[in-house]
Amino acid sequence: MKYLSDILEGLAFTELQGSADVEISAVVFDSRKVVPGSLFVAVKGTLTDGHDYIEQAVKDGAVAVICEVLPAHVAGEVDFLMVADSSVALGIVSANFYDNPSAKLKLIGITGTNGKTTIATLLYKLFRDLGYKCGLLSTVENLVNDQVIAATHTTPDPVALNMLLSEMVDQGCDYCFMEVSSHAIAQHRIGGLKFSGGIFSNLTHDHLDYHKTFESYLKAKKAFFDGLPANAFALTNGDDKNGNVMLQNTKAHKKTYGLKSMADYKARIIENQFEGLLMQIDNEEVWFKMVGTFNAYNLMAVYAAAMLLDQDKTKILTSLSKLTGARGRFDYIIAPNKIIGIVDYAHSPDAVQNILSTIHDIRKGNEKVITVIGCGGDRDKTKRPIMAKTACEWSDKVIFTSDNPRSEEPAQIIKEMEEGVDPAFKRHTLSIADRREAIKTACMLARPGDIVLIAGKGHEKYQEVKGIRSHFDDMEELSAVFEQLK
């Protein structure tokens, strides 16, 4: 149990009504989770405003409220704190309530459009293999050492985030590797956290439904690096034109990695095939189990970060050579008739091009590439025609289908994708809204040696239609069809 005064350190507030000498049992921003003794933080969200629920929160037992606007009248004994931005305050008080766990381990944040999950997962696996106790916060799953905790967001809310970090500290973790989404940065979900390092992968077209403009999206990513302390490192992809932008105002120790440009940590690809990558890193030739140029960048980010965290070079490369990436990232199986099936999370234009260009680079002859692809509903609509166009340019045949249509009509999403298709490619496309049927059709169209790519959902084990989530796993569906091909 803590007193309100204990968890206000570092919080700028304009007015305090009450003594702050009150015991706090929990920090909550969802009025439905209020318990007696709670501090309720009224946050203005995208759909609801927490200020509308202050009275209910007090009725349910909140003894203190942080808000931007004082309510006209609330019955009962309660302390009020006025702040300029409640979302900023939530991060600070959440960190203080859990005794600032991020300062008690080395917290490394990974941000960028593509590669965040793979980099974070590889770092977690690497440091576990090197003998450390570690935590992982990712899109696929959260881990405290080997304990799995389901992930609901790329970056959890500040309360859940600090609770997880506190659990990691209690379990003796030395490191935590964490995906940092642009939404989390813009919404101050990482406020109050103390990072030991930040990694930038790349920046391409995505999330413009939320950020509205690419410049706003870039600024959100840059804000993470601007906030890093002087004793942290800032590691960026030197081959990405936005890499140097991330470093412009940071106080952190600046380092770069790359395959093409001059960089502090540099590598080159010697061989790239389905079985893996042969790379030269710091004059050492190393074979990795992962595939593609995009994974070469991911591996370099991990290698560079591990070196910056004072690990032994030989041990890093030896361990990395044994590891595989995150689930749903270039997962592939081979059917009895030698059709190759690939499942990948690619859900942005750049990610689609990356995966298809990788397939193009490692195909051996006249194999056809058949791509099954959809776009998520209630998300950035501007990328739909671009993704469709990219898929058509890099595939022999494309089947447009549903991803997670959510509240939207699948047929309308597919129609918006089709608008990006050049007339010359239209005869090579099909539209099948039922994703199961689309996957089955792609496999039926394939001949021995052909490559079937199922893009967009990757690790996800559900499909959301009209607010209802039903079990759906691309790899399960692909495997079931391949089983019938025996």
C-alpha cells in the first residue's frame, strides 16, 4: 500500500484539492476496474473520455482522481489533482506506484514500421541463451523468463506495462526487450519508463488512419529517441533514410548498423536461400537459419545491440546462428508434392514488397509465386490499393481475400484493394472473400515447386468479423490443405 504523496514524484500538477495523505490501493484509468482505495486517472481517449466516469469511479471507491478538468460536483471525500495532460500523468504515477521497475533492469525499446517483433524476440532468445533472466514485451507474446503472458497490444497500457516490468524485477530479470509502437509513444504509454537503449528498424507507410500524415508518424517515432537519456544508446538503421532523423536531437550514445552505407556495425550477404543466410559480419562468416535481406537487417540490429550491451562477439554470433525469429514471420512448410507454403505477418506495402522480393531473390527457376492477401478493416485505408499493386507486381497470381474485416464489409475492402491494380495485372487476380477458400484455391492452383504466400495475419490465431473473433490460423489452414495433397 502506498500513499498518494508517494506516487506523485515527477508529476507536474496545477492544483491539488485534498492533502495527498491518503492510501492508494491501485492505479486505474478504466472506471470498471476501480476498487476501494483506487487512484482514478481520467484520460481522454479516442472513443471515450474518462472525465465522464469520475463520479462513477468515486462511487465505486476511488479516493483520489487525476484529471484535466474538475467535475462540477462529486459527492464524497476524494482528493483531486489537476494536470495539463492526464495520459502523461498516468505513465508517471503508474511507474511510481510500482516502484519504477524499468530503472531496476536494462529496458531496451525497439521501434519502426517492420522488424520490431523479430528484433525484440531475437534479443530475448539471444540473452536467454547467453544465460540471462529476461522479459519480452511483443506483439506476439509477453514473457517473464519462460512464463508466457498473452499479448493484447504491441505496447501495453502504462499500468499493465509497469505491472509486467515489476514482475520481471521480482523474478530477477536483468533485461527486458520491448516493442515500442507509434501509438504507444503518441499516447504516452511509455511515459515514466527509463530506457537503457533504443533501436530503430525502418519507417514506411503504415498507421496513417491514426497519425493522419507520414510526418506525424515519423515525429512519433522520433519522440522516443528524443526522450532517451544520455547514458542510453540510440541504435538506428543507417540504410534507412529516416535513421539519421531519429538521432538528430537525442542525448543518447549514437550508433548505426547497415548493409550498404557506412555504419558502425556493418555486414554483407554472401548467400540468401530458403535454408538460411550466409553473412559476413566484422570479417566473420556466419550461417543463420533466417531468410531474406529484411532478416539480415534484423540480425544486424540484434548483433549491434548485444555488442552495445557489452556481450562477447563470438558468443553473440554463435548463439544467433542457432536461433529462429518470431512466430508468423516467414514460417514455411513444404507439401508432399513440393509446393512451398509461406505464412508471414506482412501487412504494410513495404513489408509485402520485402517478403516478395526475398522470395524472388531465392527462387531457383520457373516457380510461380501465388500470393493470398487482404487488408484489415477499421485501419489505414490508403495502403489498401498500394498493397494490392505491390502484390501484383511481385507475384504471378494474386488472390484478394479477407484479413480481419472487423466492422467493415469484406467486399468493400477488396474493392478498395482492386483499385490499385494496373489493368495489365487484372487477369492474374482473383477475389475470394472467404479466407479459408482463398488459401485452398491458391494451393489448388499451385504446381510442384511453386510458392504460395499467405500474407497479413502471421502469428494471429483468430479472424475478427463484425466484432466477433473466431479461431483462424493461416498455418493450420495451409497445413490442412497440404495434408490433402499427399
